[in-house]
Amino acid sequence: MKRTLIPLTAALLVLSPLAAYAQQGGQEGRLAQLYAPRPPAGSAFVRVLNPGSAALKVAVGNGAEQSIGPATRATRYAIVEGGKPFNLRVAGKPRSQAQVAAGSFTTLVLDAATPTRPLAVLADGGGTSDALKAEIRFYNLASGCTQGRLAMADKGPVVFPAVPAGSSSARGINPVKARLVAGCGSRDSAPLALPALQPGDHYSLFLTGTAAAPVLQGQLSGTDAVGR
């Protein structure tokens, strides 16, 4: 989510033939992304997360509808104006929502049992500022799970020992291959393999299901294009 300033000589790359190749992916593509249009001053970033078993269509700000639920848990972060009301639609119906501060990243969590209830507000702060690392953020959204944990599979090191219900925790990691498990008490989820993360990537890990049958899912975080 954070931008990195690089020398002007590197900026000249976007004017060279390399820029065309950059659109095809690879490390050059990541450099090209640094020069995409920036959000206006005072912007905030908001997404909606659905931990339930039924998919729902959601739209934030001026963004298009996105289906979230068991397959894809969260929308992209929409760009809204900080400190002012913004549009939010769930299943085609407008919903009122608290304003968010300029410069903040916020995840709004739907109530899985009663989607019409106000959305819970989670501030996605406290992550890493190291551009050479990827960031993982772990959400404990499992029913009845008062303390969720995340660890490396096969009895490996614990990454997050105790994340309270309805909250999240984040940390920077070196981009490596790993398998993770999440759990509550003595119950663990099935292992989940991390994708090939790159420096600067932000990856969300969602603990859903129940304390007796925890489920771990992951999703690479993304942001709507400026101007949507």
C-alpha cells in the first residue's frame, strides 16, 4: 500500500522501451506500478470483508460491485474521501457507515449471521514500513474463537500466538515459501500455502468457521484504480 520514492534516473525507465515490457509482469512491472496515478490528498482506503457462508455483492465508494463470501472474502480497498460520508451498498441496498480518517486503511466486517447489522470497523494499521518485506495480516473471525493463533505448519514457529476475536494483527516477513495453519485451542485448520509474495505485497489471512472447525483462507490485498 505504501509508495516508495526512487531516484530520478530510475524514473526515466518509464520513458524507455523497458516500460512496454513492464506491462507484461516481472520485477519491471512492479517498478512501473510506482508511477501509477496517486490518490488525491486526504484519501482513505476502505474494503468490506464477509466471513459468512453466503456470498454477497458489495460496492464501496464509486467502485463496481464485487461478490464476496466463501471464495473471495474481501473486496479491494476502495479509495474514498477521508472524514466524509461515502457510499456503501450491500446486496444492492445502501448502508450507513461511520466516516474514516484521511490516510487510513479500514476493513469493514459484515455480520455473518445478520448481514443487515452495522459493519464492525477494523483499523488495518500497525504493519511494516519496510519496503523490502511483504506484510501478512491475520484476522480472527471464527465464531466462538476468543483467541486465534497462526503458526507455521508441521509444528513450526508461531507467527501470531493470540489474536482476540474480531480483531487483526500484522507483521512484515521476508518473501519465502511457507505453509501456515490457524486455530483455536487444540483445533487447527487445514494447512494453507503462502503464494509467492514480493516485497511490498500485502497478504490477508482470514480465520473463519468456528472454534471447533476453524478454516484458514488467504487473499492478496489490492486497491481500486485512482478515479474509480
